[in-house]
Amino acid sequence: MVAHLVRLKLALLRNGLRRSPWQVVGLVVAALYGLGALVVVIVSMAVLSVQEPDIRGLVTVLLGSVLVLGWWVVPLIAFGLDSTIDPARFVTFAIPRRSLLTGLALAGVIGVPGAATVGAALAMAGVWWRTPAALVVGLLCSVVAVATCVIGARATTSAASTLVTGRRFREVMAAVAVLPLIVVGPLLGRLTSGATVTADLLEQVADVLAWTPFGASWAVPDAVAEGRWGLAAARLGIAVATLVVVAVVWDRALAHALVNPAHQKVSSKGRGLGWFDRLPATPLGAVTARCLTYWARDPRYALAVAVVPVLAVVLYIVSPGGGLVLLIGPIAGYLMGWGISADVAYDGTAFWTHVAAPLRGSADRLGRVIAAGSIAVPAVTLLTVGSALITDQPETIPALLGLSFGVLLTSLGGSSVLSALVVYPVQLPGENPFQTKQGASTASVVSQLVGWLAVMVLCLPEMILALVAVRGGSLALGWVTLLVGVVLGSVLLAIGVRVGGRTLDRTAPGLLSKIVAFA
């Protein structure tokens, strides 16, 4: 059964490449990128292998920890996990759960990320070729590390999915939003104490990581090379225990998913029509009300909003001086503005109501913009003002607001055009929001890249003005930046809504047919 699941993953991948040229392009680009990164790692490890053992241990622990952490965290904030072989598809089959778990884990290695990770792990193990015992142990630990990466990614996304789709989602998200505010003070106090990145600091970080689930498996060969077998055994115990824990977490989540397939929970008590009661009974009002309902109740939208404060905390931690913190407003503007680029895809087959109704494309575009803007504008304002105050640079508020609003409005306009042209497979309501449908990764990556480049080019005027105003400390130029950002962004938004509306009038039937094919 395990071999059958692996062959099934290969067959699905091959058929997907035959069906979609975009998947071929995406695979080629990803393969080239992964190959380039792997070559860099291999060359670096070859150079590292002739260095002192302490340096080898330091670098492999740091690099390996980043690799494991990336596998665990990136799916939560970026493109999710590949769901080509979704466990939900095996609900009706009497497959032993252990065989299914093993098969899905091995199938998870198939692909560019898995292949690159295996190559990097072997290269890091090869660093110890001058010490045969450490080399053998390193090769064995690399297997444990790769398994921890793949299974840990499944475990974290499964656990997070349980929170996101659960009935107490809002309470959990409130806790997540408050948590950074609790921990950011102590973290900043430590980071702003004047410490710089030195060899001693890196050694201290590596020593700590060597006792964590992220770096334990990578630190075992170093201990063996030093002849410290007791230390090696302790770290190996942590690595194996980590693998067992994440495997158990994923096993429990898989068992739950097989018995309780994902579905949307519907309240048995009627509470009126919600936003439809509050907004005008017009086509524009109906679209706005529907989209506001999405933002309030759909975990897929809530997840996008939740990422923003997390990014703010990350920027706060990595930039003690405050330079990067000032970027949280523009970044939030882009993320929340570009978030509606998948709105039509999120509608699913319900998009037929927009196609069948006497609804003009411009009303559809504007309604989605109003719904997103009603949440994005307060959030961007709060983050922008907060970033300026927390870095003790209140004079930068007008310039930063101008840049943030310009990016937000421009992103909303660009999304209005793109979502009228492109749809790709997305998760259905109630499904794991951290998985990626087959064929969605390429379209998502390409759309994000195109959107980022387009917004960068269109926002150059306010970007230049904001940079000069912030660097020069000019409050007057900051107000000019605010004016330019709002006016230029509004013009681009109006153009985007108009062009996107006309485009949607022409492409709506075709988009619906693609969505139906995805279902």
C-alpha cells in the first residue's frame, strides 16, 4: 500500500503536467531554483568540510535548524502544503492508518522541496567525511531530520487547521493577536541591549538550537566527532522524541480527518440576514454584504488577516533599530489589498449567482473592494501609526500613511483586474487552509510575483517621496506624500475597478466553467 501511494503521487503529478502548461512552467522554475540553491549548499558544505570541527558543527546546526523551521512554518504563512494526495480522498477505503501515514509521508518527499531537502541533508552529513563514525551517524541523523521536516510540516498544519476550522476560532485568533503584545516587550529589551551578531553570539544560538527539536538531529555528528558519546546520545534522544511526537500529532489529526471529514458548521439558530440587513438592497450592497460575511466567517480570509500582526512581531524582533518595523504598514497594505485577487476562486461554484444575476462587473468589483477596504483601512492605519510611535519616529506618520494607503489602494485596483482574468484551485470552505490544491501553487506564485512587481512600479512616486521624507525628516514632504499616495492610489483603484468590471463582464462565463472543472 505504501508503494501504491507513492506511485499514485507520481501518476497524479505526471497527469497534472500533461493537463496544465502552467504546472510545467512552475515545475521547471521551481526545479531550477531548487537546483541552484542545492548547488550553493553542496559547494558551501564542501568548503566547510575542511574547516575546524567547531565551525562545521556551528554552521550545520544553524542551517539545519532554519531548514526544519522553514518546513514547519512556511506552509502556515505562504503557499500551504501540497494536497495532491489528500487524506480525505481515502475516507471510503479501508486502508490501515499506519500504512496510509507512511505512504503520505513518503509521497510528501516527492517534489522539488523534498528533493532539495534530501540533497541538502546529505550534503550536511558529508561535512563529516574526515571522521568516519561522525559521517555514519550524520547520514542516519539526516534521515531523521528529513522525516522531521516532512512529518512535522503535516503535524503543524493539521494542528493549526484544527484551530482555524474549529468553533472557537475567534477566541483562538484573539489569543494569537494578544500573544505578540505580551512577548514583544521582553524580546525587544534583549534585542536592543546593544548585542551585535558575533561569533560568540552565533555559538550561543547554535548551542541552544542543538537542544531543540530544530537542531538536535544536526548536532549529533558534531558530538560524535568530539568523542562525546553521552552528549550525542542525549541529542539523538531529543531528535527521535521530536519525530515521535510530530508523528503522533499527525496520526491523531489523520484519524480525526478520516472519521470526521471537513465540513462547514452551520448554526441551528437563525440570527437574521447579518450584513444583508444592514446594507442597501442593491447589487452593490448585496456583493458588499456577501464579501463582508466572508471576511467575518470564512477562516481562509481570517487566516490572511491573522498573518499581518505576526509579521509585525517578526519585523519588530529582527530589526531592533526600527528600520524594518516602519515597513509593516506598506506590507500590510499589499497583503490585504492583494488578498482579494482570489475572491472569485473562493466563491467556488456559488459564483454562478453573479453570472446569472443582472449584475454589472463594476458593481461586483466595487463591492469586493469596499468589503476588503472596510477592514484593511483601519488595520493599515493602526499598524502604520503604531510602527512610527513604537520606533519613536512620529514625524514619519504622514509619509508612511501616504505610502501605505497608496500601496493598499493600488493593490485593491490590481486585484480587481487580476481576479477577473485568472482563477486557480483553492480550498473549499471547511477544508484545511494550509494545504494547496493541485495546480494552485504555480498560479499563486505567478500571481503574487506579477502583483508585487506591478504594485512596486505603480507606487514608485509615493515610495520615492516617502523615502526622502523619512530619511530627511521632512514633515511637510510627508504630508505631500500622504496626498500623493491617496490621490494616485484612488485613481489607480478607480481604473482597476473599471477595467476589472469590463473584463469580468466578458470573462465571467469562462471563469465559472474553470471553477466548475476544479470542483
